[in-house]
Amino acid sequence: MTPFEAGIVVAGGLASGFINTLAGGGSAITLPILTELIGPNAANGTNRIAIQLANLAALGRFAKGRAVPWSVVVPLLPAAIVGAAFGAWAATQLSPGATRRVFAFVLIFVAASVLLKPSRWVEDREAVLAMPWRQVIFFGIGFYGGFVQAGVGFLLLAGLVLGAGLDLVRANGAKVLLIACYTPIALLLFATASQVDLAVGIVLSIGQVTGAWIAAHLALKRGSGWVRWVLVFAAVIAAGRMLLTA
């Protein structure tokens, strides 16, 4: 990796870490960069190194700001972790990408919900889904996160806001905790399949950790109203990109 390539990786990681922490879809920035350097399979695995470190950095900032709803998210961890393990195993066996169009429409739904029903996203409210159903949903989201990761933040936010009744700031605090807990399992499976480049992952982490900490700091400072516009922007861009390239 040349110094120029390293600079591109760090810059991509910075943008990705910021977007992933507040919304999702940041891997749509890093995966193409990594694919050019080390190929698609290694890119999917290597990306998890930076994701893990970035989510730990964001989690520390959210926890310091008392924005992690532990009582809500801890019961969801087993389902998400088991789902991610199955998803990561499947990704080491198959080529990801079959769900791109479906996922693009999910992103459009999320963006429309934020615009048309903003109160759902900026205020805490009573949970809509009972716990057994929440665990089923988060197993599925965990599977997707383990399989391809790109855009899983949107699904997690939808589940945490629309299903668990959290506002966007606390939902992001819960989201980074979930990802930080299931990513090590996925990373281990990719590493076992020799699909992780440690050196590239460390370089990517420099930018991604920085972007994640800045995003968490701004979320706590500016609140859910500001975060929802970042979410809408990121969802629309990611959906358009997936529809055009599907």
C-alpha cells in the first residue's frame, strides 16, 4: 500500500465512521476502496476491524453522555450476536449482493418515515413490538450485519426507534453497542477463512475511529432533531446508489 493509497483509506474511513455512527451506509464508502486494494472477500472481512474499533470509540462517547439505554439493548444482544455469526459464516461461503434492491426500498421507507413521522424519531415513546418479536427482528438484522454489514445501521435504527421506542440519539447509542458486540464474532469467522488484512484494517481504523468519535460528540451536543436530517440524507444517497448499481 502506497502513501497515497493509505491517505485514501484513512479519508474513506473518516467519512465512513461519521456516517455509520449517526445513520448507516458508511461501508458503501470503504468497501469499494478496499475491494480495489485487496479484493472483495478480504474487503468484507477487513472492514470489520475498523468497524469494531470505531463502534467502541463511539460507544465510549455515548456512554459518557449517558445515552446508552442498557436495559433496552442488553436483552437484544444474544439474538443479534447469533444472527451475525450465521450471517458471517454465510458470507464466507457465498458472494454478497443478492438483496441490494430490497434493501434500497427499505432505506427509502426509513427516509420517508423520518420525514413524515418525525416525532417517532426524536422522542422516546412506548415500545411497539413485544420482546419475543424484537428478538426475532434483531436476529435477522444481526444476520444481515454479519453477512455484508453495509447499511446495517439503518436497519438497527429502524428496529430501535420504530420497534423499541427510542429517540435517535439513544438509538444510536444502542446501535453502536450492538455492533460492537457482534462484530468480533464476524471478524473471527472472516479471519478463520483468511479474509482479513490486518495492516490495511489498522490504517482504515485511524480514519474510522476519528469519524465515529466526532459523530457521537455532535449527536450528544445537537440532539435527535439534527441527527434525523443526517439519517435522511444518508438513507437517500445510499438507496439511490444501490438502485443505480443493482
